Amino acid sequence: MSTPQPSPCECRASADPTTKNLQTQRSGFGTFVQKFQMATGKSKYGVPIFLPNGNINPAYLAKEREETRMMSKKNTKTAEAKRKALISKKQFELADYVRKKIGDVGSGKDYYQSGR
């Protein structure tokens, strides 16, 4: 039996328009890439990107910075919540992993208290 060949879209995922943003990690962190917007008309923020004289609209830049700041705050909040959840479940440190997979290792308090 022959194995099925991958379709052309599977080989060039970066050119596939249905592919999610490949520069963002699953947790949301990563390089923020905007969706494409036309230079004419209003932007997604409700203000034009360019002024009539050709300069970039300062109101557009302010809205863009605000969105980036809000996304950064959201990412930081979710990462901190994930970190706290891992700590509360005792899965955050390497010692927690070793304790779960191997068990308690090394000499404990009993050894030091015995005076040997």
C-alpha cells in the first residue's frame, strides 16, 4: 500500500490564507501581526489611516498603540494566571516534576536529625 501524498496546501502552510497566525504562540504571546487593511477609507478603529496630505493619522497610531498595549496586558494576565495555577497544583518547578515521576529523593529531615 502506498501512503497518501500531502496536498499542496499542507506543504506551504505559510502561504495558506486559512492558516492561523504562525507568529503567535498558543498562549497568545509572540509577534503581533495586524490584519491587512486598505489605505483608503476608514480603518478598523474608525479613523482613516492617512490624512489628506499623505501623512499617517496620529489618531490611528494612538489607537494602534492602545490595542497593542491592551493585548500585552491581556497576555501578561493569562500567563500569570497559568503560572499561579501550575504552582497551586505543584507542577511549576522541576522539583515538583521529579517528586511526581520519581518520588522523594535525597536526604530528608530525618537523616539530618538522626546525627549519623
